Amino acid sequence: MSDEQAAAGTPEGQGPVRVPQDLADRLESKREDLFEKFGIEDAFPPEVVEEAEARTEGVQQEIQDELDEREDLREMTTWTTDPVDAQDFDDAISVEEREDEYVLWVHIADVTHYVTPDTEMWESAVTRANTVYLPGYTVHMLPPVLAETVCSLVPNEDRLAHTVEMHLDKETLSYDTIDIYKSVIHSDERLTYTQAEDRLDDPDSPLHDEISLVFDLADQMHEQRKEDGSLVLNPRRDRAHTIIEECMLKANKAVTHELMWNRGVEAVYRVHPQPSPDEWSDALREIQELDGVSVPGDSWDDPRKAVNATLEQAPDRQLGKIQWAVMKVMPRAKYMNDPFGGHHALNFEIYGHFTSPIRRMSDLVNHWIVYQNDVPETLIELCDHASDKQKDGEQAEREYKQFLEEVGLDPNAVNNRGIEVADVDDIEY
């Protein structure tokens, strides 16, 4: 998935898409063809699985042994918010409002405690480079036996984390201080996006005050990003998604600022080139010509702000066409060993990934660099490989979606609800 794609959850109360066995076989065959075409490894080698299984033993005692070396944040109110069908939870948040600042903690699964450069799991993760999401089917970067257990920030259990603690000025939302450290956390609750939305509407619900506070902060950060020129292609995202998106962006930005400005080290940075002025003009003209759509006249000087303003006013039926007009002219974002060029869509001078080490090699490597200050000698090759594998995964996803449509299936329904093999008489798609 690209930076701008949102994770989609299964609509609660809806069952899987039911298909006959022969169609299920065709889907499996198509996936295998795509895996071969794009060099995507599905099954894990036995030695990787064995190593992962071994790291799941004696976990609670290991966490207890780590307490002397880590910040003990187990008493801090902490929760996760993920799609309803998520199998692993790699980020959790905590928040406080003080007299002149907000304090935001983003806790990330400490994957590098278990997956280090001298392990088979690391080599496998580097080769795979990212988790590949096809509608209704996931090819994992890390063995699920590890990612969905000891690395997952499940509720009501102690877990090892890599915490980004950000003290934010109340007026400017700028970083007063950034602290990144190993911790032990204890998540109070695992929420779906729908549940988080419901908590915001119910003043008597658990975590209502905390979720309301972090939404107020996230909403301010979102509006500030837009004002600064960050492109927002999904302006009607719900409050729960806004919370997670803004908190993760703030943490990723904090970590890579620490790496570049305070340490001056190479890392896996995310660089997004900008379209040429002519390409931007073509996109804005295409948008302006859509029925019922008008690009505000005072925003043409900054194409990103022009698109933001247009999306906010456009009818729902035209949102997809506006987004596509922009995506057609956008260069691909890529991983690089220095942040030169910045991230055009986000309008960040420096940006990189840190918050998803379970599903992205870029984040896994950055965790190791932050922890050990040890930059891999092959960093440039790792960046190129991560960029190539992300492109392969996205192309495989597109081709699989196209195949689903050709056989009469709705890719979104399959993605959100999964597939179940059923007798021909029970088929409803």
C-alpha cells in the first residue's frame, strides 16, 4: 500500500464474500502467477519459522528481565486503534494535556528486540521488504507466529515497545523535545476504528476523554498540515482515522528529524519528488473541467492547496476523478539514504518511516539505526530494494483487483470481508 492509502477494515456485521470452489481455485492460481511474476515469496522457509517460534517462548519472563533497562510505562493509559480484521497491532498511543504543552507518546512494537541482523528472520524480512496486501489475502513480511504474538501490542499484556515521546508547544504544535527510547507498555484496550468513533460520541464510555483529547490534537495537526501545504487527498476521513494518521506522521517526522539533525546519520528516508509545473497545470485543468467542480481562484499558485480546497467543495461523485488526476502526475515516492528533496505530497523537508516495523523493512532498519546507531553498509541497496519491492507489491495488487473484477467480484468487498468457499446454491455475489 502507498503512503496515502488507508487501511480498510471489515464492516462489522457483514460476512465473507461467498464463492464456489472452482472460482476459489482460479483466484489461488492467479495469486500464484502474480507471486511468480513479481518475485513475491508467500510461504516462509522452515528455518525462518523455527527461529520465529523459538522467539515466542518464555516471553513474559523476558519482558520482566527487560524492565531494569527500559522505561516502565505500564501504568500509562494506552490503547491501539486498527481495522477490525487486523491480526497484529504495531502502534499504540498515549496523550496528556499540560498547561503549556501536549505530550504525545507513540509506542511502536519493538520488533528489533526479536528480529536482529544476525537472524534468518532479518534476512527474510529484507528480501521480502514489505507486507503485500491483495484483496482478501496477505503476504506477510514477518512470520505471523511472531508478528501476531510477542510483537503485537495486544491489550492486557505487557509488551516491549520503542516509544517516541513528543512534547508539543500548544500554540505552534512544534516539537519542544523529542525522546526516543525502549519501553515496556501495557495496552488498556484494542479498539477498531468504528469503536473509536463510538467512544468519541459517548461521554460515559471508557477512554472517551483520552480519545477526545487526542482527536482535538490530531485535528489541529491536520489543519496545520493543510495550511502548510500538505496534500490531503482524502478530506472526508473519519475522526478515528485522522487520529492515527496524524499521530503516526508526527512520530515518523520526529524520528527522522532526530536521525538527520541531531545525529547526522544516514537512514532509510522517504523522498517524494514533485511533478513539473506543466504536469501540475495539466492536472488542475483536468480537475477544473469536471462537472460540478471548480478550483478556487485564490489557490492556483500552490497546486497542493488548490487540490485540497477543491476536494473539500467537490461533490462526492467527483472525488475519485480528482484524486486520479493528481495521482497520474505524481512521481513515485522512493526510499533513499538521505532526505534530499523532501516529501512533496506531505510538504515535509525530512521524512521517513518508523511506525510499521511489522510490515515494512524501511521501518525495521530505522529501528535498528535508532537503537544501535549502526547504519548497514548496504543501506543504498536496501533503499533501492525496498522501493522496487513496494512497486512490485502495488502492481500485483492492481492486477489482482483487475482479475477480481473480470470474474465478477467486487475488490473492495473482498478486501473488506474476505472470501469463503460455499456451495453453488449459496452464492450471493
